[in-house]
Amino acid sequence: MGKTRIEWIDLVRAIAILTVLYIHATDGIYIISSDAIMNYTTFSRIFNFASLFIGRIGVPFFLMITGYLLLDRTYNDERIRKFWKNNCKGLIIVTIIWSVIYAISLQFISFGSSQVNFSEAGNLFFSHMWYMPMIIGMYLSMPFVSSALEKFSSDTIWQATIVFSLLAFLLPFISLVLAMNGIENVSIQYCLGFSGGIYGIYIILGYLVKKGQFKHFDNIKLGLITLISFMICLFFQYYAFTKGYDFQLWYEFPFVLTGSFALFELCSRMDTVRAYPMVAFLSKYSFAVFLVHNLFRLPLLPVVVQLPFTEPVKAIILWVLLIIFSYTAVVIIYRIPRFGKYILYMR
């Protein structure tokens, strides 16, 4: 969040945090299993499947922003140490602090209450914290990856990205389809450890967008890729439901990759953003909201579940409440002298 602002980056960051809140609101209302989905109406099922794709856009957007902003840099020993000090050190401390906050909050909520399932409540409370060690690991590797990328053309990097993507996304997809049709335990041995896996590929794609690797794709094609990816994710989830297979749409699903990437490339072509002051506000506090929002999800969830509405309406209500409570909280915390910026990792 430096002084030089890129409007479309702020837009993508705002969309990312709103979709993260959206998926967590939807996950709170819906139980993701083939047995539970049987109890929902057809519209409610479709709403759930569509929401999972929309909600899965957030993390890829955050990762592609990281690649766009951080990989196109030159590092030496001094700059690497400075980068780690300014980024990784603070992230590690903030991760520890918020893990402790969530652990204490969980104990406080569940203490003396027979209605709170400690295990399920813990899953809700810590459901977003997996992102922190992942992004810390990416930041630790960022200077080395950036130095390596300097030595190769965008075309060469793109070719390598295609190969890695086929390994990281296509092969698990084939195994998934086989498992859904009764052919179990089919796995192909491969290792993408040094590539950063699926999350590293999202970061590399952000870098390639900055290098203009995809400028030859017109907007119509990119829009079609986004729409087709959405429809495939929707129908695949419905197909899994008809097979009685418990399928959880995640970031390794190939059409989450294609859909989020095409939409990111489209956003990068925007010269101006409408209602930019609001977008800038949402963007400025995005990571802070990511850190705090689950503190409100658990208390709000039982209240919203009891409302006399359908599941889609409840999910939207919970989403709006999470936005309001989370942004109000971080604005207040941010104004605490010598404390707010630090605990929210505001740069």
C-alpha cells in the first residue's frame, strides 16, 4: 500500500477480500457433503456451488498480486535481508499474535457452554490461518525466484509454467475423476516442491501478467474463459453430488486456476476504476480484515442460522454482517497509537 497507487490492483485486492469473506459466510451456512446437500432445494444447491467458485477467487487474486508486485525486482544480499526483515519478520510475528488471539477467543467462547462443539468451533476459527505459513514460505523464497526469473525470457517462463500447471492441476484432476467413478487409489508420483506447488504457479502467473505475456488474448476470449471456467466448476460440483461423492472445490482445481487468472488479466487492462475512493478503502484494510473477520463469524453464525430465511439469504446476510463488523473493527484498531498498524500488519 505504497504512495504510488495502482487503481486496478486496489480493485483486485478489494474483490479478493470480499470473496474471502463471502466463501467463509457460505461455508458457515452450508454443510459441504453429498448427504447434507440432499436436504437443500435445487436453487440452494446451485447457489452453493456457484458461491464456492466465486469465493475461491480471493486467494488466487492475492497470490497473483504478490507475483505482479514482488517478482519483478532485482535482489542482492543486502536487499534480500532487507526484504525478509520488512516482510517475513512482521508476518511471522503477526501470525503468532493472531493465532494466540484466536486460541484464547475459542477457549472463552466454549468455556462452560455445552452447545459449542470445541472441534467444530476451532475449525471455523482457524479456517483461514492456513494461508499465513503458506505466504510466509512464499515470501522467504521470493528473492531467489525473482533472481532466477531475470535470466529467462517471458516465453521460456510461460512454457515452464504450462508444464508445472499440467503436473499440479491436471494430474490431480484426472485422479479425482477416476475416484468419482469408482477407480480408487490412482496416483502419479511427481514432486513440485521447489516450484511452490499450486500457490507458486498463481504467483508466477501474476508476474507474467506484468510482463505482458497474455496481451494477445482479447477481452472477449478472456471473458469466455472466465465464464466457461465458472460453468465447468458449477456442473462438476453438481456431477459429484449426483455421484454421491464428497467434493470440496479447492485451489488445485484446474478451472479455478483458469477462471481466476483470466479475470485477473482482464482487471489489469482497466485504466480507471469507478467509485475508486470506496475501492481504495476496501483495499487498504483488506489484509487486516482477513486477520480479524473470523472473530465475528462464530458469534454471528448461530444468530443468522436461526433467521426464518432460506440458506442463500442467510449466507448473504452473514456476508454483509462480516463486512460491516470486520471493517468497523479494523478501522477502530488502526487508530490505536503505536499498536493498530503493528497488530494489523498495516504497511
